[in-house]
Amino acid sequence: GTVGMPFVEIRFNDIKGINSGSKFRNPGIDLAVKSNHDGIDNIKFWFLGTEAKRGEERDEILKIIKEQLK
């Protein structure tokens, strides 16, 4: 199966939802993004490492993204 596009540019006004979380102990960010097909695509990215080591970095990136959405 296809994994999708490994790199994609996302316009901030296309972000419809944003959440932080973790998977397999790696902190991550989930984005719901307006797709080109009149729907929503879910994009997830993780910071490899534990919450203790990379969680603060994830939270800082999340804050930067949310500031751009205002």
C-alpha cells in the first residue's frame, strides 16, 4: 500500500484541527487538513524519543503552529 507523500506544504488556513499526542512513547502532532478532494486528510508526525526528552520540543512546535492559526 501507499504511505502517501513524505513531504508536503500545508497552508495554515487549510488546517482544520490540531492535537498533540504520542504513539509508541514518541510525542507527536496530529493535523486535520482540508484536502484537494473536498474532504479532510489526517497528517501525523512524531518526534522520535520519549515524552521526557522530546515532549517539550513537540509542545513548542504546537504553540508555533497554533499562533499562525489565529
